[in-house]
Amino acid sequence: MRQTRIIMGMPITLEVVDAADASLLEATFAYFEAVDRQFSTYKADSEISAINRGERDMFAFSPAMLEVLAIADQTRNQSDGYFDIRRPDGAIDPSGIVKGWAILNAARQLEAAGAEDFYVDAGGDIQAHGHNAQGSDWSVGIRHPFEPDRIVKVLYPRGKGVATSGNYVRGDHIYDPHSGTRPADEIVSLTVIGPDVLEADRFATAAFAMGRAGIGFIENLPGFEAYLIDRQGVATMTSRFKDFTS
């Protein structure tokens, strides 16, 4: 059973091979909708909007908000400040954490409900479990940044998480918090494979902000691999990335 809906401003696709009815998918989509209501910086009544207006101190933050902010702070420290949810105007935007966090939680929810073979894709960031309907490993395509209908690589994550940061869909939205500049003149796409989608997502954002140096940062992270495409269309990959292409 497979469905796609637009939630959190992006397509979210759920495929559960062993779902007996649509209720499991409905519950998972409802979870994403709840995350959007809580964390969207575009919704005036969201918790994050209330925080940014100064209407809540941290003693009134929800447990989920505290968890996301703690992961964001950890990522900032682990990336030498290249990942930073604080905007230049002082507001906080945890979307660089929330997407991967929500996908991982949704996958855990499906697994807890008894699903064994499923796939969760939110805006191109993916967590899969088990096998597809043909009994094969799930595959993930890396989109060509200059030719949207073309796939440059097919990955087989085999339980790992996959996340891509880039400026070819949403424009220049990731910047180097140290300099305030954007790495768009260097790279256009960086796909990261990590232990799970949350780990892949948070470090993909941090590494993209580093520009070309990001591929070296991922190379030095145990359990992570990456594939970078620069503005000239030249690809660079980490040493064991090929392990996930066949």
C-alpha cells in the first residue's frame, strides 16, 4: 500500500508492503501533520512561532521541542558551528533537524505497529526497513541537480538513512553561519548515508554549509558516506560510498 500527501510543504510518501488496510498509513500521516502544526515557522499558532515571539520560556517548552533543540545544539557542537538553527535575525528555525527526526519517528511508529517492510520518504530524505513488494532491497535514486528527470546514482541503503541537502529545489537556503555566505557557488547537492535518517539529515545540512570541505567532514565521520555534486556537475564521493550502489 502506497500513498503520497503534501505535508510540511513537501511530498511525503509512505509505502507499507505488509499493511492490511489504510489505517496504519493514516496514523503515520497524522503524525507528520502534528509535527507540522508544532514546528512550522510558517504557522502563527505553532509552538516554534510562539517561542520566536517570546511568548514561552524554556520551562514551558514541550518535551518534543526540548528534544529537537537538544539535538540541534549537539549537531552545532559536532560540526564546529556549521549547523546552527539560529537565523541572522535571532529567530530559531529547527527545520534542519525536524524533517529527519520526524521521518525516523514515523518509521519507528510503523515498526512498533508491526510493519516489517516499509519505506518513508519526506522531501527526498528516506528511511526504509525490510524489503520492497518484489522482495528486493529498497532502492533510492539521487536526482541530477541540473536535469530533474534524470537519476545520477541508485543507492541501496539496506536499513540506513539517506538525506540530501541542496539548492536546486528550494534555492539558496543553507548558509555558512560563520561568514553568513552561501556555498551555492561551490556545490549544488550533497547526499549523505548515515546510521539512520536523522543522523544523515543533520550532518548533510552541516556538511553542505561547509562547501567543498563538507565531503571531507563526512569522510571522517564513522558510519557515514556521501556523494557531492559541484556547480560544474563534477561528483566526489567518500571512500566506501560505492558499497551502497550495488
